Amino acid sequence: MNTLVIAATVLKTEPLRYTPAGLALLQLQLQHSSEQQEAGMQRKVQCQLSAVLIGDQAHRSVQVGDTIKAKGFLAQRSAKSTQLVMHIQDFQQIQQN
């Protein structure tokens, strides 16, 4: 199984482009920050994550500064790269207080 659900802030968006197959593709950089329970202790977690929206999802409104809850899977950036990228299959905006 390869499923990732994460709450994150959108740090950067690249201009919308199209794959050779004609699918819309939007690249994002996400920032996550939380506290997690590990080995009976609280641990502060921070990370940046590359992500992509492909197809109809790429046309949804997402802007720098938005906080989203994203669900998708991890894959290699390309056949020649071992860098991981989150492929977002669905996301929703999270309201900030």
C-alpha cells in the first residue's frame, strides 16, 4: 500500500504545464509542521515535500499560502531519479484560525 495523507502549506507553485500525453500538470512545494507521538514522547516534525497535481486536479484553485489536506501516493520523480514526489489525488482547503 502506498497512501499519504498530509496537512501542509503551499510554499511554491510552478506555472501550469502539459505532459507529452496532453495532461495538465501543476508542480507544488509543500511545507508540513506538526507534533507527533514517537516512542512515548512528543516530537516536532517539519519537512518540505515536492508534489504534483495531474489531470483535472491541476485546474483546481491552489495558491501560495493555502493550507491544504492532501491525499495521494509517493513515486520517483522520474525513471532516472530516486527523489520522491507526492502525487496528489485529492485535496481540500483547511481554514486557518
